[in-house]
Amino acid sequence: MTKGTILLDTKLDVGDRKSIFIDAFHDRTVIDLADSDNADLSDVRYALVWLPEHGLLKSLPNLEIMFSLGAGVDHVLSDPDLPNVPLVRFVDPDLTGRMAEYVAMHCLLHLRQHKAYDALQQAHIWRELAQPAAQEISVGIMGFGLLGQAAAERLLPLGFKVKGWARSQKTMTHVKTFHGDDQLSSFLQETDILVNLLPYTPQTHGILNRSLCENLSRNGPFGAPVVINAGRGKSQNGAELLSCLQDGVLHGASLDVFETEPLEKDSPFWELTNVYVTPHVAATTSPQSLAQYVAEQLQRYENGEDLQNIVDPIRGY
Ligand code: NDP
Ligand code: OXD
């Protein structure tokens, strides 16, 4: 039996993605979406996509599985005309480790007042700032799922106090957990550094707004809280976050994601001295790991076993 054809969305601008996939799937036909103009897509059974053109997936008559090129799936689910086949998201120790590393690094950068020392260095000023200990800071992780829990495991040995908030009840040793809308306010009030790792859904749209920031703890050593957003840009209300960073409601922020990406060249976020801006790289997908993951899932599927990490399209993640 011939193995199913794969349609590959190479639009993610990362290295030699296509050749890695063609090597990994040498026993299958791989059609690269970037040069598929005259290709016959009727044999495509599996599609690996990031931001597919709306309607494309529905137009594939023999499609059996959609794979997201990332852990998040909002970009795929935004297609109003999706076919009724499973959507599998990317779950991978390499990506998870990168996210934990990003979160730990940014919590430490804020703890150790790195922005302030950078400014002092620029001005050639040798000055010691008061240095709180990690134990004095509560990091609240909003979206206490796979990545949130991995980040917690990285933060605990560094000495931070860690809290987690999810939709459903979670338990983790040494972590105080909260769940549901009713407990959001209590969670925020105990949080000095807020880390957003929520998926983007209608419920999380614009959740990082002024009222949320005003609800965060102001009892931490810096007198005002910090927000780290490594989830999705549309979960933040950019204008309100900006004003909170300007008027002192927030002490600082690390923003990896934005409502519009790439971030506009004239965005005020670039200029803020209390903000770290990165171009959606908190946890990039390794093409090698992705190819291996898809190969494993296809092997399971073609052997009649269950696929893993299937997205619930109603829940949106
Ligand atoms: P998971 O699905 O494992 O975790 C999501 C968590 O969010 C779950 O704990 C879920 O609760 C919680 N959640 C969802 N909706 C709500 C809500 N309305 N209220 C409260 N909690 C909610 O996802 P991952 O941890 O793997 O990934 C999280 C997100 O990180 C991705 O969706 C993606 O957007 C982002 N991401 C960003 C990257 C970057 O480079 N910046 C890289 C990779 C991912 P429950 O468990 O109860 O369902
Ligand atoms: C992802 C991402 O969802 O990179 O994996 O944002």
C-alpha cells in the first residue's frame, strides 16, 4: 500500500525546513505548498500547516489529519471553513524546554533588574541597586497546562514562589493552584510576576488588560508587578498594557507576542525602557523534532492506534 501524501506548509521562515521533511518522509510524496501551483492535491491525506489560507484544507478531498506546526492552534482554527478531520497539535520536549528556559530567563532578568543595569552601563554609572531574593517573588502562571507546568518546574529550583491558574483544578507540589474565573482575582492578587501561557480563544481574547494589571499584587519588592506574555498577542490589549507600563501600574514586561506580528516599526513598545521585546521566539519549533513527531503520529495512525494531542475544536485548544 502506498503511504499517504503530505502537504507541507513551508511558509514558516526557519532554515531548511523542506529538505528536512523530504528526508524524513523519503517513502512518501511531500508536496510543498510554496510551489504547489500546478500540483495535484487530490492524494493529500495529511497536511502540516501554520497559517493555512482559509478554505485550503476544506478543498482537499482526501484529507485525514491536520497537523499544526506549533503547540498553539488558534491560527488553524481561525479558518471558518475547516474540514471535519482531527487537528493534532505539536507537543515536544524540545519546544517545552525552550519555553521553560524563556520563562526562567525573563523572571531572572526582572528579578535582577537587568534593564536598570543596562541603563547604568550605558551611562557609565557604577551603582548597586537593592537586590530582592527570588523567594520574595511570586510568579503566577496563567495557563497552567503543559508549558506552564514545565515553566513552574524550572522556576521552583531557582527559589521563586509559584502559583498556577487553569480552567480545571491542577495539583503540583510546592505550587499553589487556582482555577476557573471565580479564582482569577485571588490568583492575580498573589502574583508579582504574571506569566501568560494561555492559548488564544474567545475566552482569552484581550484578557491581559488594564483591569487585570490593576488586580495584580503591588506588595512585591518592586512596588508594581511585571507581565511576561509568551502565549498569544491577541490575548493582550496592547493599548492598555502600554499605558500601564507608562503610568507605573506595571513595573515592566517581557513581550514575545503581539496583536499584530511582526510588531509595527513605529510601535511605542520598542522604545519602552522597562520592556523586553522578542519576535515570537520564546519556543520555536525545531523542524527536526517536528518531522520526527509527525512521523511517529503517522506510524500510530497507520497502525490503527490513536493519535495523540488531538485538539478540541469547541474548546479551541
Ligand atoms: P495546554 O493546552 O497544555 O495548556 C493550556 C492551559 O491553559 C491549560 O491549563 C488550560 O486549562 C488553560 N486555559 C485555557 N483556557 C483557559 C481559560 N479560559 N481560563 C483558564 N485557563 C485556561 O497548552 P500549552 O501549554 O502546550 O501551550 C499554551 C500556549 O502557549 C499555546 O496555545 C500557544 O498559544 C503558546 N505558545 C507560544 C509559543 C511562543 O513561542 N511564544 C510557543 C508555543 C506555544 P485546562 O488545563 O484546565 O484545560
Ligand atoms: C507555537 C508557537 O504555538 O510557536 O508553537 O507560537
